[in-house]
Amino acid sequence: MADKIPSGRMIRAARGLLGMEQRDLASEAGVDRRTIARLEAETDPPSNPLRIWTYEQVRDVLKKRGIMFLHPNKSHGEGVALKN
């Protein structure tokens, strides 16, 4: 199963946990800083294939830096954590 796409709130929280600026995440993901700002502000899941690809790029950069995305389920809400 493919990894789920994190919400904008999760991306913002992950960046904060890492002490990472929007411009740094954008550079590593190969997108413009304004794109990161838009992703973080979005509340609806993406449906456009290009937007989905962008979320995947950002997710993968953050995962490489040690972020685990905690998607909501019956036992907890959404969140992020650093891998041990």
C-alpha cells in the first residue's frame, strides 16, 4: 500500500519539529517556497495529480529527515513524530 499523503497541518508541524524553514523544504523538494505555504494552508485532500505528486515529494523529503506521519485512527488524531 502506498504511503498516505500528509495534511498541510502535518507538513507544517513536521517542519516545525525539524526547525526547518519553508524555503529549505521547498529547495529539497524541488518546488517554490510559495508552494509549501499553499500546501500548509490547504484543508482539503488533493485530487489534482500534480498536487498529489507535490505532496508526495514533500512527504518523502520529511520522511528522509526522520519524520513519521501519524494519520488519524481510532486511538489517536493526526500528528508527527521523530523516528528514534
